[in-house]
Amino acid sequence: MSEVRYFSLARHGLLGAFSAIGIKAGDGVLIPGFICRDVLGCIHSIGAIPFFYQVDQAMKPVFLPQDQSIKAVLLVNYFGFPQELSPFTQYGLDHGVALIEDNAHGWLSRDANNVALGSRVAFGITSFRKTIRVPDGAILHINNVDSNTEIEPQLEFLNEPLSFAFRFRTISAHLERSYGIPLLKFNRRVTRILRRVLTGSELPQVLLSETSVPETKGPSTKSMQQFQSTDQSQEILRRRTLYVDVQSALSKTAVTPIFSELPDYVCPYGFAFVSEPSQIENVKKQLRALDVEVISWPDLPSTTTTSTSSFYPNVWFVNFL
């Protein structure tokens, strides 16, 4: 059996996967230490317990710890590049746990076997709002699960008007890409500077909670219309071309790319690299002609900041949205 459910945020899809698996308070969920803190909100909101595994600089798992309470393990397709499945599938077989493919970054990407990311294990979560400019939109893939699995019904689609802020960002992006008018860049920079001053983070704190999840609701009709009408081939080509251009522009800098090659079927979410913060202004200078944004990712969970690998805080990426 294979089914699809649409949500406004990827976190809602992750909660849907937890529900289908039957994860409850006290159950363990194994997740990477290199992860955005909002994933913790899904786990803690149902009283489950997070366990962490670490990844190396190629984003591969170093070691998958064991515990009898662990009922699911989350594997991540970082920056739209396919995670190697073999260590996770073997772990799932050895310990009887469910696999969840976090494909938030990987809409339009496929692995070396030309299989769509997010559809390779029992459950997959994809956030297409991170690939195309829509106000919300995520997918929960339920792949080849037992017919007795309880899957929540599709939430009602919401025909809500677009906010002024979103419409302004969309128009600004169009003007910036078509005519070189940097309205989006200016608006984004001012917003993030103000947010960091006020909250300590450039991203909205309501989206980064480690204890709760925003109210679950269906995706907007307008997001689904944009999702369905997107010229996928054109978007893949744009992103792959931009990846090559960014890689070329940074080839003489001191940064270390996370992925040195761009496989045939990958649609990159962005260009990820490791760099000391002192080098970032030079990176931005080298990329100025491409009109792209350079940001740090992820906002790490507070519980892992004292035990993470040394390169975690020095991962940056060039955003292709």
C-alpha cells in the first residue's frame, strides 16, 4: 500500500508518521545530532524520547546507538542529496524499528537508482515549500506499509488569502531575478537582522520550538495549485546550473564543500559547505553576482550543542529558493 497526505508543515507530516507507527509517550526516536531543533518539538509534544546519532562531514551516520525503547529512526537527505540507505535498513531489520525518511530538502531529487527521495522507506516527509515559493506545503508518503496501519485522513484544503508579507516577497523575488532589483535581498537582510537582535535567531522562534508544534492544518489551495503547476524540469535545471555556478565561484576560497560532486538525479536544495565564520564575508563577496543568500544551517538542538562534532556549527549553505 502506498498513500500520500498533504500538510501545511513537514512537522505535521512527521507527527502523522509517528501516529501511523504507533509511537507514544516513553517511546524512543533515533535522530541525527545534526538536525534543526524544531524536529525535537514533534518528539517532545507526544512525550517520546529523542536519541541522537552523529554524522560525519559527508553527512553519513558514524554509529547508530541501540536502546530497547527506540521505535523509529529518522534518516535525512541533507540539502537534497540522497542519504545512503544501507546502514539504516540493516538497523531497522536488526532491531525491528520503523524508518522515516526526512526529505524536507529533497523535493524533485532522486537517488542513483532514479527513485524519488521520500519514497524509499516506509515513511517519507517532503517539504516542497522549501523548494518553490509557496506559503506552506508538505507531503507525507506512506510506502508499502501494513494494511492494518492507521493512517489519518487527508486534512481539508484551506482557501485562505495570501498574506501581504508573502505577496511582497513573491513580487520582490520576481523583480530581483528578472530585473536585478534587490528588493528581496534587502527585505530578507533587514528582517533577519531585526529578528536576531530581538530573539537571538534569524529564524522565527515559533518555528524552532523544541517542545511544541504549530497547530496542524491542511495546506492552502493556492500552495497546492502552485505545486501542481510548477515546471519541474525547469526548476531542476535552474538549481543544478546554480549549483555549478556557485561551486565554480567558491573554488578558490577556503571553504570545503559538503558534496564535491553533483549526481545526475539530484536537484540540490542549496550548496552546502564548511567554513569558519571569519571567511563568510569573502564567500558572500565571491557570490555577489549570483544574487544568492548565504546562511548558517541548522539551528542545532540545545541538548546536542555540547556533544556535537566540531564541524556542525560551521556548516553553511547557499540558498537556492
